[in-house]
Amino acid sequence: MKAVRRYTLDFPRTAALSLAALGAGLLNGFFGTGGGMLLVLSLSHLLPKDRRKEAFVLSSVGVFGFCLVSLFLYNARGLLPSDPFASYALAALFGGALGALLFGRIGTRLLRKIFAVLLLYSGLKMMGVL
């Protein structure tokens, strides 16, 4: 297993990342998605150039946290449908595991292109263009 390199961010970058994390949590709470996108974009600009691929990994940590909180709150308010949840959750867990296993085999450049295409497609779909 590879050792994780440690680094620190200065105060302005830490403050910017904290604001991005707050925004990501709000996006996730409002829409159930989108927070990870904001974290990846923010981290890509805040991390040193040779560490930018880690933005995808670090955003997963944030997404996990605010998805758990949102899931708990949606359920507490009776907004979580129970019918498709089990099969959907299992498929999502499998997809997450597969993506994490394949992550190290995909170059940063290709990963960023895939991410950009997904963002573009999602945005056009949300606007009703597609």
C-alpha cells in the first residue's frame, strides 16, 4: 500500500476550501447531488499541481459525509422512498467500489475529460436542451 503524502494549506486556501465544502453541503442538501463537483473543482485549484488527481479522492470523503447527513435528515422527515432504495443503494456501493479500484489506472488528464463531459451533459440535461 502506498504511503499518503501529507501537506498543509495556508489560511486563505483553507478558508476557501471551507467555503467550498459549505457550498457543496448546501448543493447536496438541496439537490441530492452536485456537492462533489464543487469539491473537485475547488480542490483542483487549491492543491499543488502534482496533487490534483487527489481532488477526486478527497471529494469522495466529503461526499460520503454530507450524503450520510442528508440521508439521515431526509429519512427523519419522511422524504426517503423505501421501495427502490435497497437495490439502488447496493448498485451504488458496487459502482463506487469498482470506480475506486479502477481509479489508479486512469490518468489525470483522461479523468478530467470524463468529468468535464459528465458535467456538460448534466448541465444541458438539466436545462432541457437534451
